[in-house]
Amino acid sequence: MSDDTPPSSRAGFLRRRRAAPPSAPPASPPPADPVEVPVGLRIATAYGWRFLVLAAVAAVIVWLVIQFKLLVIPIFVATLLTALLFPFFSWMLRHRVPRVLAVVVSVLGTLAIVTGLVWLVVWQISRQAEEVRARAAESIAGLRTFLIDGGLVTAQQLDDLLAGGLQLVEEQADLLLNGALAVGSTVGHVAAGALVALFVLLCFLLDGAGIWRWTLRLFPRAARPAVDAAARNGWTTLINYARTQIIVATIDAIGIGIGAFALGVPLAIPIAVLVFLGAFVPFVGAIVTGALAVVIALAYNGIWIGVAMLAVVLLVQQVESHILQPLLMGSAVKVHPLAVVLVVAGGSMVGGIAGALFAVPVAAFVNVVAVTLSSGSWRTGAEVRSADLIWSTVPKSLGRGDEDDHRKART
């Protein structure tokens, strides 16, 4: 205080200073804990146990799917068929075709196409069966002559090998009988699954919006807008996948089928149909069916036609791998080709042919749903508008309460 300060003010300042408690000394930092867990390890373990929980949930889901595969596979088939038929179905609804009539036309049209393909396969096989059998016998006789004349085996050794094969078949008669019974059981399961898939397909087309409205109410009200937007985006991805896969499979079948017909390979139509069906398993299916075409060409037409058929298959595969898959499938499913290969391999190891068939659409759906939920795009509706175009063609949309929730979340 300066000398000009009044005495009363100086006295008050001294009294306040004497009354103020002494300031506490600055707190010293706590001693370091010699067993403290590093921050990086704590973060890693936090992520680790969460990943373990997610892995456990995924394992339980996979186990349930395997246990109920006779029911899950038909539902998956019906879902893919619905995604495939939905553009044409919605087009008929937009042109004021009655819903029941649109369902009948869609389902019967699909059955007519499948029946026509089966009829073509049976017709050509029955027409060329005798010729193929005779040519195959000639090829086997030529192979026997080549092996014996070339000194690779003797006639006695070859006969012994054939006799040993016949004896093995006789010894395993019981096993073959059990296998035949298993095949019969499998045929029954396939027939039952086809009926279930047809029924589910009809339900999806007739009242798909009602089924989704009921499913959406299973979630908390606050979560419904996000779930609705994510599911719609995933549904759009499934439609794009089904439509793109049809295009890719058709191009593969036409290319290999025309090549087989031009080279004079028998059973060109069955080969094309098998290639079309096999192309629904990305990368793997078309290779296997193309190899079958090469084997038929080798057995029936000789080595040079077999080499030419191999060149045709490789050319079609190159077009698919380097043009169709990156441009069409990559933009449709938004999954990297490496991820496609990995999920197909993993699906085949877990679920066989069915796992390989459904691996890519399931992965694409899960990817789009996860991106929608994590990015928060459902709040603005930026990613939902494209899906709204699909659902706008369905008269039965969300319930009034759910529409209000969805509108509030987007605004």
C-alpha cells in the first residue's frame, strides 16, 4: 500500500490479512505407481474384450443358422428372389396393376423361365445322350490304347486296376446304399425348402411392408428411424446385387455357350445353364462350370478343341474378373474384390455351397447397414432418399407413428 492510503483503509487491510488463513503449500504430485498399466495396453484390452463379445455373438448367430439351415436357406432364397423380382414388381404397381395380379405375373413368369431352361437342358441331353455315350466310349478306348502303346501301363495292369475298382464298389455296397438313402432324404429336404421359399416369396411380395412394419416395432421407438434407414439402404444394396449378378451370369453363360456351340462341343445348352447358375457364386462357380465344359470338349472333340474351349473359358473369365466384377459388382455391393473372395471362401467353409452363395449379399447388407448407422446419415436422410424411391411404390408403408418418428429424426 502507498503512503497516500488513508489510515482507516490501512488498518482494515491489516485486519483482513491477519484474519486470512495461511495458504496451503502447493500439492505435490502423487508418487508414480510402479505397477500402473500403460495407457496403450488399457486401450488395447478395452477394444479386445469388446471384440471378443462381438465374436461370441457372431458365433452364436452362425451356430443358430447352421442348426436351422433347413429353414434359413429357403428364407434367404426367397429374399434374393424378392430382390430380383422387386424392380419389375414395383414397375407394375406404379402402372396401377393390382397387387395380387402383379404377384401372380411375377411368380408365374419366373417359374416359366426356370421351366423353359430345364426343358431345354433335358431336351438336348436326351437328343445327344447316345452320341455322347458312344463318343465317350471311343475316347476311353483311345485312352486305353494310348496308355498301353506308350508303355505307361500294361494291359494286365490296367485290367487289374479296373477289377480292383469293381471290387471296391462291391465291398462298399452298404455305404453306397446309405448314400442313396441320404440322397433321397436330401431330395425331400430340397422339395420342402422349395415350398417354404415359394410361400415366403409370396408373403414378401403381398405384404412385405407390413412384415417390415411389425419387425420395426420390435425395436425401441428412439432407435426406429436409424434401423429403418439402415434396413432400406441394405435392401437397395440387395436389389442392386441381384440385378447385377443376373447380368454377369447371363454374359458368362452366353459367352461360354456360344463358344461351345461354335466349336461343336455337345450339350452346349446344358453347359450354358450350368455356367449361368454357377456364376451366382462369385469367382468360384463360373470357374468350376467352365472346367466342366473343357472336360466335355476334351472327351468328345479331342485335345485341340479342348484347348480352344479352355481359351474361350479363360477369355470370358478375364472379361468378368477385370471388367464386369470391378465395374458392376463393385459399385452394386460396395465391397472390395478382396473382401468378396474372403467372404466366399469363409462362407463355403462354414456352409458349403449355400454359404458361398449367400456370403456376398449378406456381407454387402451388413456393410451398408454398419456404414449407415456409424455415419449418422439417417439423421439427415441423405442416404435414405434413394431407398425411399423403392418403398414409395408400395401402398402399405410404415405406420403413422413410425412415419412421425422418422420425420422428426430426419429434421
